[in-house]
Amino acid sequence: MSQIDEFLDHFPQDVQDTIRMVWNALGSDEQNHFLSLISAFPTDASLIKGLIKLSTSQVRQTFGRKHDVAILGPANVGKSTLYNQLVHSKQDAAAIGPLPGTTRETHQADAGLFMVVDTPGTDAVGTLGEHEHALALKAAEEADFLVLVYDAIQGVKRTEQELFHELSALKKPFIVLLNKIDLVNRKEVNGVISQAAANLGLKPEQVIPVVAKDGKNLAQVLLAIAATEPEMVAALGQALPEYRWQLAWRSIVRAASISAAIALAPLPVIDFIPLVITQSIMVLGIARIYNYRITPQRATELVTTFGLGFLARTIFQELAKLEGIPGWLLAAAIASSTTVVMGYAAIQWFEKGQKLSSESLRRLTRALTTSMLDTLKSLGKRKPSRQTLEARIAEALQESPLAESPKSLDDQSG
């Protein structure tokens, strides 16, 4: 079974058919973007939102309006909570509460790559219930994609089955979510999912268990929505490299700060074993971000292969001849700079299979060291505490243009 077939197997047949049509219409480059997206899509809700934010700028407005995604289901199943996870602005958040019927009207807001619509519960009775049901159905008819939400505790009852069939008849691409799965006993989760799927005539893997309040499995929801529209697939694929860099940059900043603090010890840089350990841990983390399989031992080998420890000692000896630069300051600047360069070199290796030349490594390290020296001079000549130094390094790197993009390093590496 191909990777795309394995991905499609998780969604209802209507969604599979839609995605397959989209897939067949894409060029090979766009298909590769999509496959890389499947394997590298983040699972943490905050990271997902970061990727969506980056992707939004990639959406080409010339293709018309954003698609509408309607969230539907019985009252009090967590539709508004899911809606609040997706909306871009807190000002657009819907009111939520423990009592059924909190949402009486439809609400629409921007979710970045698409517009999301929150709807009233579809199971209320009486005149008001009929009105709310009509509003929800109208939203479903006007939407491009449907997200059907059910309650893991309540299960899928007969009225929920009727709603499923009513919405399925619209022939819109959709996914089915079973919310509040965290409230189900762990031993009973598979059984609850299987029963809900059976009641809807679906396979268990076609029902996505979620926890709307904390965004658990939100990635699958967004992938299913994006996969039905080439524009969204392209936008996410184009944003993925930038997202990966920004996520890797967090690891680089953390490791560079620690490296600078290590360099405060006597005989800095010359005794660089602690730096190798710190950089190896960083490289291991970056490998995971870039979906590159590597062992801790291989990460250490990669760090030593690039020879940045020897380069650091060489640059330290060269710059130590300059007057007015305290040894601790120079050591900290070089240690943090070589760590940043090591992180960048690892990314080039994982992403492109390229090893930077010795000259490129030297040029990058010298340039970053000079910049870092200017930054650290604000601390004065007296050696600061480890905590103060780490905080200053982290602040400087987070404010650097590199936090957004590695472009300046790409230009300098040649």
C-alpha cells in the first residue's frame, strides 16, 4: 500500500474520493510536498497553529474566497470548543458552557487557510430546536467541508445516526470526530470508537478521537480539510520548510545559550567535550523535526565530523590576540556561534544531504562570532552569572532575523 493510500484509509469514502481527485490533479512536486506534509505535520496544537499562520501568507487570493468548513453535531458535544481551537483571533471565539444550547446561532470566523462555521446543536426539540436544526443544515448546505462531532461518552444514538445520514446525503466531503475521548476509560477507548463507527457504518480508523479542549488530534482534522483543496495543500507544503526552521531554531537557541554558559568554565573551548554533548543533543532533536532517523551515537559522530570543535579553538586563538576582549566573552561568543552553525549544518545535511565545506563553516562562524561579540559587550567586562549569560544569548538570537528564516546564513554559506 502506498503512502497516499495509507493516509486515505483514515477518512470516509466520500473524503477519499475527493482527495484522490485532488491528488491526481497535482504535479509531482506538489505531490511530494503533500507526502512530506503527512510525515512532518506537527501534533501539538500550538505548533499546528504556527504552521497555519505561516501558510496563510502563501494562499493566493486570486483563487477566490476561502472555503467554508462547517462544524455540526448534537448539542454540548464540543463544537464551539473545537471552533475556538481553529479560529485565528480570540475576538472571534464562541461562548462555551456546560449546558446544552449555548450556541443558538451560526458563527463564522477566519481560520487562516479557510473560514470555519460554528453551528447550533441539531438535536433540540420543539420550535426552537427545529429552528436551530434548520440553521445548522443551511450552514452544511453552504459549506465546502463538514466536520461532524459526536460525544465519546454519549455515543452515537439513533438521532445522531439520522443526522449522519442527512448530512451524508449532501455529498460533501466530511470527517467524523469523537470528542471528549479523554473521559473514556483507557481500556475501553477502542471499543467506544469501534461502536461509534459501527453505528455510522464506518471503519474504526475513519472515526477520529479528539479532545477539543486541548487540541488533541487537531492535526488529522486540518490535514483532512487541507487535502481536499490544492491551494491549501500547496500553501502548507510551501510553509513547511519555514515552519521546520522556526521549530529547529528553538532547539538551536536553547543549545547555543547552554554552550555559552559552558564556555565560562576555565580553559574554555580547548576542553570542548561538554560542547560536543550539548550540540549532539541539539542535532538529535533537529533530526526528529526533519523526520530524519538518527541515533544518539550517530548525532555525536555528525558533530565531530564537521570539526567545529577544532575550528572553535582556532578562532579563539586568532581573536584572543585582539585587545580589550575578555577571555570569557570571546569563549562565550565562539561557543554559541559554533553551536548555531552546527545546527544549520545539520539542517543542510538532513534536508538536502549536503555537507558544508570547511570554508563555509569558517566564514559562518567568524561572522556570527563577530555579531555575538557586539551583543555581549553590553554585559560589560566583568564575567556575568551563567543565568544572565544564557538569558542574554537567548534574547539576542530570538531577536535575530534568523528566528524567521535562515536566508542570511544561506547567502553566506554560498
